[in-house]
Amino acid sequence: MITHAKRLTLILIGFISLALGALGIFVPLLPTTPFLLLSAFAFANSSERMHQWLLDHNIFGPLIDNWRQHQAISRRAKVVSILSMVAILMISVLMQVPTYIIVIQVFVLSTTAIFVLSRPLPPQ
């Protein structure tokens, strides 16, 4: 039996991770899928209604389903991720961000890009 305090905590974690996951769609260094998976876990253990809403969502549902079943990232998500990473790096260069920051970005973004590109595509 889940206590009221634990249920509220999980719902809060679910909403915070959902917000971060949604933000991750637009912010290159913020991952989307891990936050959505955390949100799905939190809602699965606290709110069946929110869990089902998340799984049925047009954008979030397929991301969660692809990862759960195949540890896969869709072609569209890969393209958006890589383009976002390139864009953020170009913006940093154009804004003349200090070189050490650009070096850190190149390392982090390259590592992230390798991970994203190494994930399989979901089956058709």
C-alpha cells in the first residue's frame, strides 16, 4: 500500500520530470527520453490516469514505447537531436563564447551525439 505522502511525492516527481522532458525537446543538452521514462515510472506508481495519459500522448507515448520495447530512438528524434546540438554549438561560436566552454560543449555534444546515433531505430 502506497502512503499518501509517497503518492504525492511520486506525482510531483512525475510532473517535474515531464516538464524537464518536454523542455528537453527544445534544449539540446537536456535529455528528453530519460526524463519521460522517470515520469512514466513515477506516474505508474502514483497515478494510473496520468500514466495512461503519458503513454497515450502523441509525442511522449511513442518515445517511451520505443525505448521500453527496443531501447530505440526514432529517426525523427535523432535528426532533431543532432540538428539541435549543431545549432547550439553554432550559436555559441557566433556569440564568441570562451574557447574552454566551446571545447566542453564539443565534448559533451559529441558524446551525446554518439550515444543517440548508436541507438537502433524502432522496428517499422
